[in-house]
Amino acid sequence: MLHLNRTTKLILFIAATLIMLVYLQFDEDVSPTAKEWISIVEETRSTESKSFIYLSGIMASESDDVLEVGLKKISAYKLAEERLDYLDEQIHYTDYGTCQRSALGIERDL
């Protein structure tokens, strides 16, 4: 049976770790199947979802169009996001006034 002292074990561990770190730096090319999946995800991500727009505008008052309010909120958020400094932790933007009455008759502060 092979007995190694503590220093030899430590040197072997460090050497194995370094070899693995160097080996893991090299990656294979993206396969054609993976490229197809990536393109499908990117296409899906780029199309606007009416359900997301509707959900964003769900706090609209009875007199306002839910989809219009949703689009305004999304565009206000995107504009604030573009102006965001890389050190900022929060995004501050005005989306739909200060107080509106929703279609459910509930008054909400925004």
C-alpha cells in the first residue's frame, strides 16, 4: 500500500486542481442543434407579448385603455433602464400617475 505524507498529498491536490483549471478553459464549438435553440429563444424574446402588455396596464382606470397604459409603462421603464448608471441599485421611473381608480373600483397609490 502506498503511503504519502501530507506535503505530497497537498502538492498532488494543487497540481490536479491547476491541471483541471487549465483544461476547463477550453470549450468546444456550439453545435448546430444548440444554435437552433438559441435562435428560437432569441426570436421569442424579441417579440412583444400582448399578455405582458395587458398585465402591465392592468391598473388602468376605467376610462383608459389597458393596452395603451401597459405600453406607456413599459416604455417608461425601458427609458429609465437606458438612463441607469451602472452603480445604481434601483430604477426610478414614473409609470401611471400618482393615484388612479382601477376598473375594479379600487383606488391605488402608484
